[in-house]
Amino acid sequence: MKKLSEESAILFQATRYARAFTLSHLAREELSKVVMLMALDGKLKSNLRIDWNSFWKRFRNHKAKITNSEIWLLSISGLNSSLVSMEMVDSYANALNDLKNNSLY
């Protein structure tokens, strides 16, 4: 993650904005996996049932990782969560994923 962020900054400084965005986006997806693993750890420690198929599907899904990242960022931002709906988060995550895909091609 750190290398992706560092290389994204280098590309940004070189005005390679599309590629810089893509690398920063990929770093964010990787960071979101940490949050997913932390939540999984909490469930395992609490002896809660784990839907492994659902977990692995979300873990590999780009849009799910960005949605998860957005929810996490909202939770630590202190923003009133009643101002943001899940539809807004999903829509934003879809737009970010589309931007990433468009910047690759």
C-alpha cells in the first residue's frame, strides 16, 4: 500500500493524473481489505457465524472494497451519518470505480 501511494504521488507531481488516481485508488482498495479483516477478526473472536462465501466475494470485489472504504471513512470523519445514505455511498463508489477503470484504458 505504501509503495502504491508513494508512486501515485510521483505520478501526480509529473502531471500523470489519470495514472496517479489509479494507483491511489488501488492503494485505497488494499487498505479497505485491512478493515474487512479487522471486522472478520472481531466476528471470529465473538464466535459469530461467518458467511465465508460472502466474505471472499466482497474481499475480491472492487466496488465492495471502495464502498467499505467509504463507510469506514464516514465513520471516522465525525460526519453526521444521517446526512449520507447507502445509495449515496454506493453511487460514489461506482463512480470512483468507473474513474479507475477509465484511467486504465
